[in-house]
Amino acid sequence: MFNLQATLQKLNAINYTDLRQIPNVGGGGSSILLSDTLPGGSLSEDGAGLRINTVTQNAVNGNTKTVSVRIGSSQVAIRNGATDSGGFVQIETYIWRINNSNQYFHCRIVSSAGASPVWVVQNGFITEILSQDLLISLVAIASGAGDITSRLLSIQYLPPGTAVTA
């Protein structure tokens, strides 16, 4: 049975936006630019989901840059090894609960750097335990400090049955 009060509570609890501009640290290591914790049990109904939107900005240089979105220990989207100079990378990720330990994800990645924008679609399955807290993070890897700067991490709850154009 549909519980409006519980859905409204989740809509209010899982509605996170971070607009801080944080540069990567460089040296080829992984930097978590922005993150938030999804409390365990937040996606307690099969069919419930999340919309995660991220934006990063690339420095104007030829260094290799990698941007990814992680949920718990699972990498669900990656713009890997690009030498994009300038421009932005947007990653829009949808995660849907199949059951407590199985989820489906669909991602769209758009890079506006260079003369020809890049559009990539990635999808698959992950097996995170949703009854446990999960870190949702925007991660950058680049050889130079400041090669990648965060612009947005937004996380929104999607009740079961939400229509999504993905």
C-alpha cells in the first residue's frame, strides 16, 4: 500500500545539493571531490531509486583526466583517461533498487570539451547492501593538481513508479 507520509519524508531526507568548487589534488591519485552518505534503509522499497547529477570542469591543458561516480564500493559511471582541455563533464546517474542487495544503474555522460562533444551511456547492475550506509561520491584522478574541479553533486530520491526519461 502506498504511504504518502513515508514518501514525503524520504523526498525531504534525500534531497542533497552541493555546489562547492573543489579541485583534485593531482599526482595521479584518487580525490573525492564531493560526497554524501545515503543512510541505510533509505531505499527500502523495491523500485525506489536515486537520481545523481554531477558536473566537473576541466583545466585547459592536455593532462589525462578521469571522473567517476561511486556508490559504496561500486563505480557506476566513468569518463576515463580523457585529455579534454577545458569544458565540462556532466554525469547523470539513475539507480533503482531491485531488492536489498541488487540494483540497476543507467548513466549518461556528456563532455563539452573540444570541438566534438562526447556522449556516452553506461548501464549495469551493482550489489550494494542498501540496509547499510553508503557513500555516494564524485571522484577525480588527474596528474596535475587542479586539473578537475567539482561544480555540482545533486542527489534526489525517486519513489517507486517514478517515470524517468533515461
